[in-house]
Amino acid sequence: MAAERDGAPKQQTAKALTGLRDLVLKGEVLHGERLSEVALAARLKVSRTPLRAALQKLEQEGLVVMIPSGGYAVRSFSRQDVIDAIELRGVLEGTAARLAAERGVPPVKLKAILDVVASLDRVVEPGPGAMDFGLYEMLNERFHRQLAALSGSEVLSREIERITGLPFASPNAFVNTEADVPAFQRTLVIAQTQHKAIISAIGLREGARAEALAREHARLARQNLDFVMEEQPDLRGKVLALALMSS
Amino acid sequence: MAAERDGAPKQQTAKALTGLRDLVLKGEVLHGERLSEVALAARLKVSRTPLRAALQKLEQEGLVVMIPSGGYAVRSFSRQDVIDAIELRGVLEGTAARLAAERGVPPVKLKAILDVVASLDRVVEPGPGAMDFGLYEMLNERFHRQLAALSGSEVLSREIERITGLPFASPNAFVNTEADVPAFQRTLVIAQTQHKAIISAIGLREGARAEALAREHARLARQNLDFVMEEQPDLRGKVLALALMSS
DNA sequence: GAAGCGCACAATGTATACATCGCGTCAAGA
DNA sequence: TCTTGACGCGATGTATACATTGTGCGCTTC
């Protein structure tokens, strides 16, 4: 049959995409390993056509690379790559913050992101029970997405979304790890302070400050990376994204 | 036949890619127009499969967008989009310059880009004959490519290459126009001065200065854009890239 | 006459068959 | 024993056939 009976036809490529991403992120395919199209197609229960489309999209996302002779392989990231991706996110988000400050943002949008900040406050503040990390991730992602939108630049937002797609460059990349280490929980408080400062700077039209703050905010991720790599290497397994790192 | 007899099989997708890019850049397909796969495939003498691959790559490059209901359409860029893309190139190249300065670059690489600068000097300096704009474009592109490489960051270089792929964000976007307007030739002298200053700052490990200079360097493109749009609208036709602008 | 429904066409999304190219293996010769 | 060549397998790249979905037009009805 040309299209599937049960599953929703036309979403085969989405199925292949999410399936492939999972395989890569969970490390079920190793670095440099050549990705056999037929094997993957059989494994994901899709045809080769949507699978190749998914492979192409993953190449665009940067998770796989083309082999000169043909086909694709899982990309392996050096530690320097991870550092650079985090730095780049800081630069891009910094630019978004600066443009938002320089160009001004409509009050309704400012209010919306302030609401997110307030919600984050309630999550971060030490309460009786354990912190809801899932909720934190959701709100944190929303904050960063809205920050990108504040720039008013479609081009920039797209680029931020791209770099954020790299799993270890995501704003939430190290949140999972932090759940187990009490010292890490304090970094979330620091992050929240920076969130507030960034929005404050934008509201005051202080572009340079907003840019510097957003850059520094991304630096937090690098601190966490250094901590995981050098002081607590046993935590590496808990950060899914680092499964892609070669060294 | 499954593959072509005459042409090199496996390069059909490249053929479709370059052909499609030409069609879009030359404005032979209008903004928002739905791109019919069968029609394009027939026009470019390729099958639908490599054509769809090319369409997907062009979407990655940002020249076409997906239609929610399916298929692709030529993306139309607002003037703000063009401005933002230029700004973004400045930010990214600025980051490359800063990282190069902060991290240091091997002397052999510094020497290589200095050679390019010297060659540009010879092209820009007023001589008896007319200036060789083709040579300028080649050297200018090489300078910007090597500048990106000086950062030592693969991630950043890839991103710069991406944004530079947008025709109006290319360092050479407005060079063609300048050939006719004597006043524009002076901007090339200014640009060359900035080239030298950027490399100087990198050599002196002055990261902040290098970043600021590279940003300002991109600003030159925006000046040219403003000039074309507001003072000499008749020149718009000479800048191929601006055929993509809607307003 | 206008609005809503239904049908037919055309377009995309998917599956699969085919051709070519790269790579490994094996054998023969030096 | 090492090197070089050819052969075969398996892989990707390409073409095409098929199913489904979205869209536009015409008809019917109020």
C-alpha cells in the first residue's frame, strides 16, 4: 500500500524524525556510525522516502552529517563544539535582548514574559515539597522563546530556535542533572535573578546591559558543563545531551 | 530509466538545487507563489525526488517556506528581515572576531588572511584602469570566510555560512551596485580600512574592539541598503538579492 | 441571488522498483 | 608474503506508481 492504513498518512516523516532523534539522543547509534537507511526504515516502520527526509532535516539540525561517499553518520561533538554552541546561544539571545531594548517592546508582550518570570519565581522559591523540575523546564523554555520573540526579528528567532535545537545548547540542557545535586538548585535561583535583570534592562531600554546579561546567563550552562565534566564525571550519564560528546 | 544516461547520476539533486536557486533569485517565480513540484521538475529536467530534496534544502537556507496545507512557496522578505539579516551577520562575524582575539590564532592563519587583505589593497587602490569588481568579490568573500575560520569554532562558522547564504546578507550583496556609482567606490575603501582594523585588533588580542569593528563593518551593507531604497530606488533592479523583497 | 454542500481534479506525501556507485573480499601474479 | 586487480554485494541516488488530502468549481436549495 502506498500509504498506511492505521497511522495518519503524511505524518510518516514526522514519525521518522522523532524516532530518529530519539535514537540519536539516547545513544542507540554510536558516533560516526553509518546510518543504514534500510535498517532504520525497518526499525522505525516507515518507508525510505520519509526516512531520508528526516535524515535531511537532522542534518540541517546538525545532529548528523553527510558522508562524502554518500549516506549519513551520527555527528560527534567535541567538548569545544559544546562550549561554542553554548557561547553562540548566549550571543544570539544577547542580541535578541539588545534589539528588544533598542527597538522597544509593546507593553502586552512585556507583561506576558513578566508573567512567566513570576511563575518561575513560584517554582524556584524554596517550599515545603520538592521542586517541580518538569514545570521549571516548561516555563524556562517559554521564557527563552518569548525573549527571542521580543526582538521582533523573525530571522533572529529562527536562528535561536536552530541553535537551541542542539540538545546540549538548550536552556534546559542541565536542568535534569541539577535535580540530584542540591548545590545545583542554587544555580536556578541565580538563573532566575538573571531572568529578572534581563527583562528589567529591556524595559529600561538598556540595550548593552540586556545583551551582557543574556550572554552571562548562557554562561551558567557552561559552568554546569565544566562542573559535570571535571568534578562529577559520574553525572555525565544523567545529561542525555552529553551522550553525543566524543571525548 | 532510473538514472540519467548522459548527465552524472547522483548529481540530479545538485542540478535541481542550483536551478531552483537561480529561478528564485532571478525572480522568475513570484513571492508567495506556490511551487508546483511537477512543473518545476519538468522545467529543470529532473525527477520529483531530487527536486523535493532541493526544496527541502532551500527551506533550510530560508529561501522558501512550507505551506501549512503542504508544498512550498517562495519566501518574501520584508525590509525589516533584510535589515535583521545584515545585523545578524554583523553579530556573528563580530563574535568570530572576538573569539579569534580571545583565543588567539596561529601565526600562519593570521599571515594567510593578511595576504588576502594585501590583495584587496591592490584591487581597491585607485589605478589607471577600472576596478576589477569580480576580483574584489572573490577576495572579499575569501576574507570573510577566513575571518569566520579564525574563530576556531566549527559551530560558529557553520552559522555564519548559513546567514551568508541569504543573498542580501552576503558580504558582496551590494558590490554589484557600487560599480556604477562613483560615491560607492569610496565605501569599498572604508570597508578595506575596517578589514585591516579587524585583523589588527585580533592580532593585538583586543576582543571587544574586534567585535565592535566587525559589527560596524556589516553596518556598511545596511547603509548601502538604505541608500538604494531611499535615494536611488532605480538601482533596486541592479541588486539581484533585493528581488526577493516584498515591500 | 446568495450561501452551503458535494464532487472532481490536481497536488502533495508515500511506497517501491531500478540503476549506479562505493567498498570489501578474493585471487592471481610478482 | 605483499600488492594489485577484478568481481560481487550492498548501499545510496533516482524514477515512477499509488493513495490521500486540500482546493476550486458547479450545482442545488433557501
